[in-house]
Amino acid sequence: MRVAVIATYTHPTRTRVKEPSIMQSGVPELIAGLCPPDVEVELYNEKEDDIPLDRDWDLVFFSYLHSYYEHTKVLSTLLRRRGVRTVAGGRHASFFSEDVQRWFDAVIVGEPEGAVQAAIADLKKGRLQKVYLGVDTPVEDIRPYRYDLIDFSKNRYRLPGVEASRGCPFTCNFCVLTGHEKYRYRPVPQVIADITQHMRWNKSFGGLMDKVFIFLDNNLGGNKRYLRELCEALIPYKLIWGCSLTFNILKDEELLRLMAKAGCRYIYTGLESLNPESIKAMNKGQNKLAEVEFTIHRAYDLGILVSFGLLVGTDGDTNEYLDRLPELLLNLRFFSITFVGIVSPYPETPMFQEVKAQGRLLPGTISRDYDGYTVCHRPAQLTPSEVAEHYVRLCQKVGSWKNVGRHWWHNMMRSRMPRYRGVIGISGLEIASVAHSTRNTKRRFIAGLDPIEAWDAQQMSALGVTPQVLS
């Protein structure tokens, strides 16, 4: 049996652009690791490579985000017309399983462990089911990824990734994890075995990326005791790694020093806003803004680059605050911002239910709009146009090469820890990528005002594929 696992992608500009970068979806390697040994598996990540639609696959597993749904439906429909069976999985597919069944032969609801094997076994018997129900996987049963199937030649920046935990203990009202995924963590020896025995390394740039990896966890710091144990176990291997975690972990100096000793050189944290009212509106109390500057400078001094995400369009945002935001960033020297987005009320979140009940969703939104780059609702103190204007201005300011140069100047010499300066250097490219979403000057960044990608629109019209309307 020939199986493909495809992670689809659509660019924020709504043009057909690839975006090879350090962080990539690990789902294809995860799904491949669940396939039986007698199955021939091919992996495709559309962020890095085009999908060949003429291959003679028996079964295709699709992984996608909300805003990729329309595009993924097109790919599925084209393959099904050639007799290929398709399966959709992920958070969107789990939440909208009835709609997904219209466009795919089967849908996995919940986590993939067990369901992937069942779908393959059923197809071999000629009786593929419409729905496969997953359960919260016991952490001991999470299998090693198929690192041997990663082709680093398609993306020289990519790093291999590993899961140490799933879920997050916090309840941010805009997050798709809230209320849907139980937080738990794997036994440390299993994680270490995946890294040291199964992982394959990226040898690009003269070995700069060698023996460097990332944790794919949504929040590696969800349990401090576990994080300490994991760091202690990593120390003897002298590897370099990065992770995502919440800002409260950065305030623990002892733990941060241990992370640096264990090889941590990069942390992404969703600061989201410098406005106390916005932080309150997102139920993100773990971010204490008064401690931000001292905490971040300490992390750099220890040899850890701290990267931020910022969101525009929360209910606490005002024109006055957003006008001042570039000045605030300059004063605090926060120039390792690698993501700027627009608050999106994803359909399965508490935020969506709240703004829908208040009549604040914009009319006619479709799944493509829920991408973190498009205004889908009316914030409390801003118009949609004001949000879009602030977003474009902030992206261009943060992603300017002048800003990248300032980041390098302030941070390159702050630490002598191994690989620190290489991480600072490469991070400049990630910062510059923030401006990429604004390259399509015709883009309005407001739901209902931006058409979907031209190729997808043409295919949807020809194939009779309709968009998923959410308001």
C-alpha cells in the first residue's frame, strides 16, 4: 500500500508563496511513525514543496489549519476524482467533522494514535469508515517520528522536532487548546531516546544546524518539575535546542540557568501585548508586564534568545496604544519579535462564542479568514479598518532590516555560550519574515474584502467545492 501524508499551507498574502523556515509542522513525521512497516510512506509539506497530484497513492492523510481548509478540500477533491482515498485530521477536522465528511472519505476526530492504524487496516479490507474516534493518547504510547523521511534539501533552515508534552495548563480565551486538549507529558527517558537514537540532523550551512533541534510542544514549561528533570537529562549530550513556553517560566532564574546549561538557546513566548488591558482581556495573567524588561535581558545574558509574538486587535487595544507600540518596543529593545498577528476568534474557542453572542463577528466570514492575519470581528475599541492599518504598519516596522540590524547590534555580544551568536544571526531572518505577510499590496486584511487564492477559487468553481461559511 502507498500512503502519503500531506501538511497543506496557504500564505498570509493569499498568493502562492512558499515559506521555508526553522519551525515546520511535525505532523507528517508523526503520522508516518504510526503507519505499519509494510506501508510505503511519502511526506509532503506544502510550506516547502508543491504537492504532486498525479501520484498513484492508495491513501492520503491531510493535516491542515483552519485557514487552509478550502485549499485542502480542493486537493482532496482532485485526488478523489482519480480514485485516491483521503483522510482529514487535526483540530478543525475534529470540531467540524460533519462538514469535513463532505470533502474527504474519512475524518479522524481527536488524536491520531490508533486511528491512523485503524484507517489503514480498514482500507486494506476494503471497508474504510467515515469517522475514526481518537482518545487522549497515553503519553507512553507516543511513538518516535520518522525523522528518516525528512528531506532537509527542501528547506535548509529546518530543524527536527520532538514532543515532550501535549496540551497546555493555561486557559487563554483565544487559544484553540483551551478546553479541548488535556495537558500531559511523556516520560523523560522516552524523550531522550527519541532525540539521541532516532533524530536525524540538518547538516546545512557548514554544520551550523547540526545537533540542533526544537521541542514542538505548545508549552514546554507547563510543569516546572518536569522541565527541570528534562533539562538535567539533556545536559550530558551537549545538544542545542529551542522551545515555546509561557512568560512566567522566564522569571524563574534558577530554572532558566538550568535550561541554558542544558543547551537551550531559543525560547518563543506569546507575550501578545504590552498593554495591561489587552493582557487582561485575553485572560493571560501569567504575563506580568512590570517584570518584562529585566526578565528578558537576564535571559539574553544567560545565552538564551527570547522571541515574541504580538497580537493586534484585542478588546483592550486602543488607537493610542497601537500608535505608541513601536516606541514602546524601541525603549524596551524588543527586537526579536518573529510573529505579528491579528487576534482571531477561532471557532472552537471561548472567544468565538463570546463575540458571536455579542453580534461582533463580521458578516460572511469563511474558514480561510481565520488565519491570524485577517480581522474577523469588531474589537471593543477599534474598527476593523483601524486594526488592519495598525497591523500593516507594525509588521513593516518590526520586519525592517533597520530593526533586524538593531537586534543584532544589541544582542550579538551579550553572551559567550556555545552557538548563541549563530542563533542570534539566524533569528534576524525570522524577524525580517514578519513583513512578508504585507507584500501583497492589494490585501485588505479584513474578512469579506480579500478573495481567496486565485488557483483555489478557479478549482472550487470547476469542482463545485463551496467555502465553509462561519458567520
